[in-house]
Amino acid sequence: AGNTFVTAAGVDDVENPSYVVSAIYPTISSAISGAREGANIQVAAGEYSSPTINLKDNLTIKGAQAGNDARQRGQSEAGETVIVGTGRIFNLAAGVTLDGLYFRDIRHRGMDEAGKVVSDLTIKNSVFLSTTGSFQGGAIQIAPTTANNFVFENNYVGNRGGYMLYFGPGGTFENGAIRNNYINSDGFMFGPFNEAPGWVISGNHFDGTLDGTPYDGYSINAQFGNVQVANNKFEKLVRGPQISVISGSV
């Protein structure tokens, strides 16, 4: 709110697969309000702050760095779509893709399922510099709900003071993927704890050196069914992966 940047809300034309810009909006929230389900929303580079935004099912929100691996971008804000918010930023929805965004200081439950089914949620190519502030939930809160096919990939995570991802007890979390992320966190992922099947955790670098002090970081505490954990680097963690594997392989 109050910024001078614009957000282009584009809608996929079923008969013409090329991207069509249908309207220009001054804020992210107004673009989402104006977009129908299934829209692509392109957010220009710049800094944005906003009250809580209610996402719609099957939206794709693309920042200025959409498609560019966040691990290669690191903490620089140059050319980024920077979203600032110390409260709730997004109420999530099913089928949402967040691509190429930069969250300067996402806090406890900055993204929340808010009692909805949030299956097919994909978060990729994004930077999270967060001070969660609570180990009773996460910056991205996937509490007791259905959240199958969750994907978190090609992200840069610098999280302090709480969990980055929180999968609360009682939910259904099948076929998740944590792939190809750089994770520097004192509490990256808590849960799921219901023998969730079909997960893949691969290609991640868990770096436990926080603010110059090694062995302060913490990676994953979870219980899976058939899970594939492969090709990860766990470095200088005070607590490495605490993973209960019912079947699968590490």
C-alpha cells in the first residue's frame, strides 16, 4: 500500500496460450481482488507492504525474479520484488504458486492456511530473510489441514528465532518435496508426524552457521512413510535431520 510500483495481473487465455496482460493494479492485494481463479499475477520489482492478502485458488504470483534460482541471488535486494510484513501476509489457498519473490522479514504465521485446504502449493525461487519469533508455529504455517503435493524448491532461507515450515499435527500431507534449497536456519522444518507418504528431500544445503557461530542451526524434525532423502549437505548443525523413516531410503 502506498508504493509507486505497479502490479500487472495477467490472465491465461485458454484459446491462446500466450500470456495476456488484462489489467494493471497499484498493489498486490488489488490485483488479486481483480483476478479470477487461475490467473497469473506479475509483480514488478520494488518494495511492497500490505495488510493480509487472501489468495484465491490456482493463482500464480510471479515476482521480478520468477524462474531464477534464489540460491544464486542470495540476500541482495537488487531487482527483487521485496515484500515487507511483520504480520500475516498471505492467507493461502489450493493450487497457488509463489515464484521469484523476496520476503525481507516474514514473521510467525506470515503465511497461513487459515483453515483451508492448501494442496498443490508451490513456493520456489524465493528469498526468505525471516525472524519467525516462535517455535509454536512457523513462518509458513501448514497446520491441521490437507496440504498434499507441497513443493518448496530453489529457495534461499535465512531464518531466525523459530520454524520456517510448520506442519501441524492432525493434517494430511502426502507427496511433499523439499528440493534444491539453501537453508541457514535455527528451526527450518517441524512435522509432519503422521507417517506422511511420498516425500522427497533432496539436493538441499543445510548450513548451521548462524551469524558467524557454527553449530547453531537446526534442520528437520519429522515422521515420514516412504521417503527418499538423498544428495543433501548437512553442515555444522547443532541438530541435524531427526527423521523417522517408516519405509524409503536415506
